[in-house]
Amino acid sequence: TSTPVTVTVTGAAGQIGYALLFRIASGQLLGPDVPVRLRLLEIPQAVKAAEGTAMELEDCAFPLLAGIDITDDLKTAFDGANVALLVGARPRTKGMERGDLLEANGGIFKPQGEAINAHAAEDVRVLVVGNPANTNALIARSHAPDVPADRFTAMTRLDHNRALAQLSKKAGVPVSAIKKMTIWGNHSATQYPDIFHAEINGRGAAEVVDDQAWLENDFIPTVAKRGAAIIEARGASSAASAAGAAIDHVHTWVNGTAEGDWTSMAVVSDGSYGVPEGLVSSFPVTCSGGRWEIVQGLEIDDFSRGRIDASVAELAEERDAVRGLGLI
Ligand code: NDP
């Protein structure tokens, strides 16, 4: 067998962590032949809970699990990390202003970026899940100047998967019949799930569905507000689906997109589609050989342009806010 890949998970004792770790340890993140060593980062008061999760991981006797370290120390957590899943974040609590939220998260993602810069493996790949994910990724990245910018990504795969599920229900086709779904912009209520380039069994999805009212009044808001609907129904935020999307994101990044398909990832913009350079924004991407590439040359109509611009404007505001706070 090969040398274990070191996978660091922050916020490991949280709900998403609980749904994520068992899937990583069973080989679903990197593949059935790749042994993994887990590094669990938690804040001191949650280390004990992480130890409990680690006991359960041990009890699963996963053949691919080469070891588990639990720590509240950043250097230990990111030392030699090949994959870093940044899940732990400061959630917005009642009465908290957006500036407070960005500042609290800056206090988490700035030192994590620095630790990744100083200690992670040369091939480190970072996925930020903790919200506000795009801007947290921007903060971490700007404190890791020695790590190539393309290694910092944020998760919009859950939005992508939610969009696939809604379209599959509407069209009465299995999810596997749908290709080339796209999420643009911020992982927030302004995100734009775009079906105009999507295909259902090889035909244009928007033509197959042919229902602009559904698109505007049902599909887009349902996908964008799905998180709130789950909290309402379940009494807790989505966790297993978020963990599943994190697994999908890294698996696709490392193992590639299928021929004739793409996925959605929030990545550092190179200016494509008018998204200002440096913003961490969601794009359609293909992956191959462990690298992502933004799909180029898509035609963007006025409807889509307006939606993309609105979400990107929100990202620019968040960037300006964290810049104002001295976090980047
Ligand atoms: P969860 O595990 O449910 O969520 C973790 C983060 O993921 C939150 O920021 C959450 O944002 C975000 N998230 C992104 N997408 C989704 C989604 N679709 N559904 C739900 N959440 C999503 O949070 P818990 O409170 O259970 O656990 C967080 C853990 O992180 C705690 O154990 C805490 O101790 C730890 N933590 C660790 C830090 C560290 O290691 N340095 C720093 C801060 C916290 P949102 O809240 O907006 O839903």
C-alpha cells in the first residue's frame, strides 16, 4: 500500500464533522486504495468531544485509517497536511452584525492560513466549508502567500447537488441524466444556480423544462434557501448533505470530472466572466490531474448576467469589509 495521505479536519467535533469523518476514513474522499491519516483540530473545549468521535472511528476498524491525531494546536493540525477541510467557523448568532461575523471568522481563518503556509505539505489542497465560506477562503488564502492560489477553494457543491436534485424532480429524470449544472457566485442566498448550460440526456435543460416562472419563482429560491428549509424541518442545520458535498468536492478535484460534464467550485477568480480577479467565487470547472480549470466561453444572457453580477457584488462587499477590518 501507499503512504497515507494526511487529511486535516477543523471543527471535527461539530455536526458536519461527525458526518464527514467516517466517510473519509472509509475511503470515500480519496478512493478505495488510499490510506488516510486524520488530524482533527478543535477548540480546547471541544477536544474531548472530538476524542469521543475518534473512539468511534477506531471502533469501525476501517482498513484504510492509518491513524488519528486530535489537537487544539494549529501547527500540529496542519503539519504535512495534504488535504485540509476547514469546517469549523463562528456561526452568526442573534444580534450579530455582518461585520462582527466577518471579524470573528477572520480570527479563525487568518491564523489557519498562516499555519497552512508554514506547515502543510507542498501539494496541500484546501476546502473551506465554514461560513461565510467564500470570504473565509479569501482570508486564509491571503495569509498563505507561498501556497499557490489555486489550492484554496470554497464549497458550493452542496448548492450544485441541490440544484441537480430539484431539476431531476421537475424533469422526471434521474440525477445521472443531468450534466453541466452551474452554481455562480457566493455560497449565500444570492448564489445563482444556472440551468441554461445544463443538459438533460444531452438536450438543453432550459428547453426541456421550458418554464421560466418555475425557474425564477421556484427553482432558484428553493436551491438558495434550502439550508433554511432544512433547519425549519429538522430543527438543526444540514449536516450529512454538507459532508457529502465536501466529499464530492475533494473527490472530484483529485480524481477529475467525467468527460462531457463539469462541477461547481468556488475558486480564486482570474477575471473570467467579469468576476474581479482574486474574489473566491463559484464557477463551472472541470478537473483533471488534480487541478481545476474554469470552463471558458459560455454565453451568458441578460437574465444570468444580472444574477451573477448581484452575487459577485456581495462577494466584493465582503472582501471590502474584511479589507477594512485589516483581515486581508
Ligand atoms: P456544523 O458542523 O453544523 O457547521 C460547521 C460550519 O459549516 C458552519 O460554519 C456552517 O455554517 C457551515 N456550513 C456550510 N455549509 C453548510 C450547510 N449546508 N449546512 C450546515 N452548515 C454548513 O457546526 P457545529 O456548530 O456543529 O460545529 C462546529 C464545530 O467547529 C464545533 O465543534 C466548534 O467547536 C468548532 N470550531 C472549531 C474551530 C477550530 O478548529 N479552530 C473554530 C471554530 C469552531 P452556518 O453556521 O452558516 O450554517
